[in-house]
Amino acid sequence: METSPENRGRLAFAFAAVFLGSASAQEVQTLDPEDEIVQLGPLVVTATRVGESTFDLPVAIDVLDKAIIQDQKPMVLISEDLPRVPGTVVTNRGTYAQEEQIMIRGFGGRSQFGTRGIKLIADGIPASTPDGQGGPGLFDLGSARSIEVMRGGFSALYGNHSGGVVQVFTEDGPPEPTLSVRLMGGSDGTWIAGSKLGGEAGRLNYVVDLSRAQTDGYRDWSRATKEQGNTKLKVALDGGGTLSLIANALNLPEARDPLGLTAEELKRNRRQASPAALTFQTRRTLDNLQGGVVLDQPLSAADDLRVMAYTGTRSNEQYLAIPLANQNAITASGGVSAFDRRFAGGNLLWTHSTTLADGPLTLILGGEYDRSSEERKGYLNVLGERAALKRDEDNTVASWGTFVQGTWGFAPRWSLDLGLRYTEVRFDSDDGFICTPDRVTAPGTRPGTCSGSTVPITAANLNPDDSGSRTYGAWTPALGLLYSLTPSINLYANLGKTFETPTFTELAYRPDGGAGLNLGLDPAVSRHYEIGAKFLLGADARLNLALFQIDTDDELTVATNGGGRATYRNAPASRRRGVELLLESPLGRGFAGYLAATYLDSAFTESFPACAGIPCRTVAPTLNVTTVESGNRIPGVPAFTLFGELSYAYEPLGFDAAVSLYGQDKVYVNDRNSETAPGYWLANLRAGFTQDLGGLRLSEFVRIDNVLDESYISAVSVNDANGRFYAPGPGTSVLIGITASYSF
């Protein structure tokens, strides 16, 4: 079943019109001061590191609560939830092998797997490595209490990134010991099972969540299994403090990667895997284990101390589709990338509350240190089998930062937020794979050759010692001003400066095909400007509006991309301008509405030479050079997105249902803007019942996603040299689930 673009546009317009009209009516009904009940909104910690209402912060920040995350959801991928946040886009590549890509205000679109440019945090522990590579698959949604998303310049106080911060918090156990079991099944051979135990025992509060998800996938060669566990133990201490122990495990024993399709392949069969994926059996296995401890301790009536420390290990093996002829080169790193990583870090925060000029003042002084070291190897991928060694190096990245920030209510209706941070990131690589006429550390199959290559070693054809290091550092300030126009209207403005280093993956390969790290990459530096307004329209009703501009120097972009391996370069300058709108309101008679809309103009503001092939040589020969014109849109970033939901609840029957609509504009797939993935609209339905039977609680639901069976592109691979830009999203899919909870 398909609808025309015009009809889909009319449907979106009608949805928004009905919603806005209903919300306006709700506002008229609640404006009487005698009757108005004002709810300031949930407390968040991401902006100021202390509990503050979202309404009282001079930043764009939103929180998704437990009901949104866990009710009638698979609870497997962060893309289930983040489309509700304006300014935020999550692309689901249809494979666990590459994880999901989170974009905030147009940052993060260059990432070929996982998330870059966005800071990810779970219970205060980084889910991003010190260099900025994030894995949203680490987030355990089955035990999540809330997700906080902060956009804009104030995220400068979190260090190495450009766009914003996504932080997930684990729920506390309920007062009574409770065991819950969930089971779901649906389209494409999808099965999800999980169990959760939580409760309290004296001073101990605990929650343990275990889950397993498996699917055959919408496309060929996309079968995957994800196993996850999350535990939080919180002990109440004397003096009002708490000690929290957190452990998280993620295992991907199987995650096949169908890769992207060309436009012609997409037309023939959108469910097929790329032929290269089948030839080289592209896939990934991953094992991640981490744990941490968090101490929150009041020192006095005015002082609080927080100490956090964590450690973990991560093992990854990924098979790429690199042609055998390319892998044979002495300088090539092969078609199998594998690493064993160890990471650790911690932070220390001191909070002091006082007054200044009769106004409340809160000061925070903090420091952070994170370190990651890995043994990274590369091997030949001979038609899906790991063969000879092609790469052997030890890599270390360490980051430290110190910051001070404060909030001062300097006048009855005014408050000022200030912050300043210094961050330093150091990369070190020790190369153990050397093949020169004088030194061979990776002997080949016969004298005079290098492991994994049949090409003789000569003075002009060699793999030298590529060891190297580079240090990046920057001061990043942030300032926010808030004015309370009325008890229900807050106006604000903020500005900040962020800097983002390349990740080790982005430094690993040079665009020109030469050996060694790409140490010429510079960090991206962005200046953020934002003004906004927040309105409380009554109990549980709010309207947020934000306008922003971001100017970036040395934007990190994809230089070459082929066979699952990308290299990177700096573009001279870019600019992002946008508007974000969020409207949420009960509509009466059990109905409620929600609308999140974003318009974003993201473009390069200076022309620059770019690559027309692999390897990338922007000087000679000139046939391998093209020009990206000033004004071209940044690839992978849609100009508008809209999420709308109309929900209905009938408490006497425990019935809950909703219809949601998500739409986004077309996206360009390369810097030259020569091809696009078209825009689309998706309609989703869900409904379910809940029964309370003494200590037993049962919940059943069914959800149908992409009800109209829209053909759409869920993610793109930017600047792919083979034209395999497109990852098609699934058609109509059904998921049925049941959860049983018992309180002892």
C-alpha cells in the first residue's frame, strides 16, 4: 500500500493542524490563574551537573522518561526513542554490525559506523572513547529510567565533541522486590526476550536487567544477535550519600553486514545484500564489558562531592569488502580489522552552594581523565576467511579535562550560567608491522616479501615504520542567560565553543593511500549561538522554541569511502542554521499530543578540492580531483524532520494506544550533492492492555511500524566510491509482546 508524496504531505499538515488547534484550545482552558497548575518539568543533570528543571535552564535540553522508553517498545535500539527529540536524527543502518548513527544539529553525519561528534554517557560513565567514537548499542534500554539530550554550545563543558550530549540513566529498583519477564516476536524472524529483577533490601537498592534479541533482518545477509546485561547496585551511606556500583555487558556473537546498495541495485531488489557483502562475508563480532563506581557524598550543608571511576575491555573483529588486489599491496591493512581494547578513567566534581549579591550561586569545579589502549591488527580477508597478517600496532589515546561552571540568580527574574573547560587529547601509535629493505618485522611467504603481499620489497615499494603521535587541546567556554518573563514563560540565550578531534579510526588511514597515520587532520572548532523560549501551557503541557546558528572551521568530512573503509579530511568551513519546535499537551478525554519539528540549513561555506576516486590525490593526477562548491549541503543531514504522536489512554480498561508520524527531507549522499536519498513519511501504530492482578501485572501490546509500507532509505554511506550509498529501511513490520511483573 503506497501513498503519493502530496497525500503524505497533506497527512502531516493535517496531523499538525489538529494537534496545534487542540493544544491552543487546551491553553485557553488553563490560562485562568485561579485554575492553572504549572508543572516545571523533569529534573535533568546534563546541563549543570546538578538537578535542575528543563524549564529553568538556558539551553535546549529534553528528557525522555521511562514510560516513553519501555512501554510498547522492543527496547533494543536508541532509534526507537530519539526521533521524539527536536534537532536529533538517528539512522538505523539495518545491521547491528555498524550500530546506529546519532546526529544532533547536523553533527555526526560523517560517521560510517557508530556515533561520532556526539558525547554518549551511561550513568555518568562515558559510552564514548576519549577520541570521540561512541557506541549507542551499549545503552541498556530495558532498565533505563530516562534519556537526556542536550544540544548546542553548553555541551562544550563535556569536552571532545561538536553537537551535543546524550546521557542515559538506569532506573532504581522499586520498594518491593519485583521480577519481570518480557517476550516479543515479530516480522523477519525477530525474537526478543528479557528479564529484570529490582528491589530494596535495607540500605541496598538493586536492579539487574538481562536481554537477548535476534533477527534474520529485513535484508539478505543481515541476521544478528544482541545479548546485553546491566546491573546497578546503590547503597545508602551515612550522612545522606550514596555509593553506586554499575556493570554493563554487551555481546554481538553474530552481526552480518549487507552493506549499502547502488541506485540500480536498489531498483532491482531493495532487500538484497550487496554482492561484495556476500563475496567477502562482511560481518562483525563484539564483546564489551565495563564497570564503574560512583560516590555521591554531601560534605556539608553547602558542599557536595562526586567521585566516579570506571574500567572495561572491548574486543572487536570486523570483516570488510576490500578487493583482493587492493589488499595485496604492501601498505594495505587487509580486509579484517580486529582489536582488543582496555579502557579506564574517572572524574571528580565538587559543588558549592552560596549567595552573591543576595542571589543564589552554585559553583562546580571538576576534572576528568580517560584512557584507552588497544592492540589493533589487520588481516587478509580471503572470501570471508581470515588469512595473513597485514597490520600490527599498539594505539593509545588519553584525554584529560578540567572545568569550572556556575549558576547565579543575580536578579529576581534573571539567572546567568557560565562555564569554562580545557580539554587535551593525545594519540600515540607504535607500529609493529614494518617491511623495508633494511628491516622486516612481518616476514612474507618468501624472502624479500611482506606478510600478506606477493609484491617484492624495494626502496620504492615498502611499508615503513608508521609510529607517530599528536596532541590536540583547546579552551571551550559557554555562557547562558535566562529571563523569566512570567511564571510560565522563560526566554534565554546562550553561546559556546566546542572542539572535536578526529577519532583513531579516522586517523588510521591516509586518503592518498600512503602508509602511516593521517596525522594532518585538524580538530573541528565550532562556535554556537542560540536564542529560545519555553512556555508552560498548563499541567503537563509545554511549548519550546529554539533558533540557532553554528559556524565551524575545519569540518571533519569523509575523503574516500570504499569497501567499508573510510578516510577523512578537513573541509575549510561550514554553517548550520536552524529552528527547533517541541509541543506537548494533554488534549482531554484521554487524548494527548506530541510534536517535535526541526528545520536545519547545513552547508559548506567555502569551496574545497575533493576526491573523485580512491586513492585520493588532490594535486596530481588532476583527473582524480573535483571541487565541492561553497553552498553545497553537508551530506547525510536532512533539512527538516518531524515527529508527531497522538495517543489515547482509557484507564478503566488499562488500554493505551497511539499513532505516530515521522517524516524527513531528502539527504545528499556526497559532498558534491550529485545524488540524493529521497524524503519520506512513516506512519506507525501501537496498542495494548495492562492488567493488575494483585502482585501480578500483565501487559500485552502489538505495534505495526511503517503501516503504509513506505519504501525509504533509512541511512546513507557518505561519499561511497562505488556508489553504494543506500541502506533501505524495512517495509511494514509487526511486533507482538507481553510482559509479566510480579512483586514479592
